Amino acid sequence: MKITPKVAEEAIAESAGEEVLPLVRILKKRKNISEFQLAEQIKKEINITRNLLYRLYNINLVSFERVKDKKKGWYVYFWSFNNNKVKDLVIAQKKQRLERLKDRLKREENNTFFTCSDKCLRLGFEQAFDFEFKCPECGGLLEEEDNSKKIEELKKEIKELTKKLKEKIMMTKERPQKTENKKQANKKTARKTNKKKQTTKTKKTARNIKKKTKKKTIKKASKQKKQTTKTKKQKK
């Protein structure tokens, strides 16, 4: 399942606050941008901008490089957005939500709840007992609530969330595998190309040696022929 920009922003806002979103939108478009430029673009003071950046840094969504200004002598931080960490954030949040839902389901299944006809409050047995089974808001009689529907809804939500979470985790595992396979395929292709080049080079070298040997042989034979002809003339 693909992480849409909307889902990504919702996850980021949940973890670091909606105030960081203007920064995120700028950082997604540029790399290694100074905190002063960021402060200027979002129209915030530098201290506020740094605070927002640290929020993103705490959830691993940004990284920085520290460079010393040779003229002024202080350090300037240049920030980049870690887009590959967004999926990890979404998965972590869904895991937390799943645990909360499981806790709620356990509480619903193992406890009895009471409420009045106006649904003012929802109290556990001990709380209802303390109020003598009378609603502290309206004074109406507290009666035992049928929470079977709520339990079924929680079970359904847990099932759906578990399925989505498995899909996201599987996608995260498959991506490195595909990358590794691609690297291996590239290496294999490179080996074949190098082998082909080496074979071609060897054949070319062999042809050159053969040509040189042939030329030497012809030259030697021609020289011998001339020498023989010269000897015959001298004898005559």
C-alpha cells in the first residue's frame, strides 16, 4: 500500500504537530537548505524554526550537516528531509494504535459498564456503586450497558488494522530485496560485459600477433629468396 501525501502529513502532524507541515513541504522540494532560509520562507523566528526542526529530527524525519561560517565563525545547519523514514513512522503509529485498540477490547470484555437513559456518563461497576447507581449528572437511574456491539466493532477494527499493517510491513521488506536483486543483476550484467570485452580483446590481440608473424615470415622468405638469387648470379 502506497503512502499518499495526505497520509504522510497526517502521520507527521500526529507525531510532531501541524505547525511542522510548512517546513516539511519546503524540505521535500529542496536538500541541504539552511535554517535561516527556512525561517525566512515560513516567516518564523529562527528559534521557533529550530524548535520545529528538532521535533522532526526527534522522529528521524530530517537530518542535518553542520558547516562553519569562515567569516562569522559560527556554525550553520543545513537540513534535508528523510522521505524514506515516513513509512516507518506510519507503521509505528499504526502499531501503537493497534495496541491501544487491543487494550480497549480487553477492558470492554472484562468489565461491566453502567449508564443512564440520557447517556450522560459511562461508569464502571465500582464508580456506579459509589454513586448508588444514580447518574451524578442528571440523577437518573444507572443501568447495565450492553456493550456487545462495541466489542464487535473493536474486533473488526483490529482485524482491518492488522491486515493493513501486515501489508505495509511486507512492502517494506520486499523493497530492499528488490533493490538487492537489481544490484545482483547489474553485477551479473557487468561481469558478462567485462568477459565479452576481455574475449574480444584477446581475439584482437591474437589476430594482431598472427598478422605480425605472417609479415615476418613473408619478409624472411623474401630476404632468403633474394640471397639465393644473388648467390646463383655470383657463381655464373
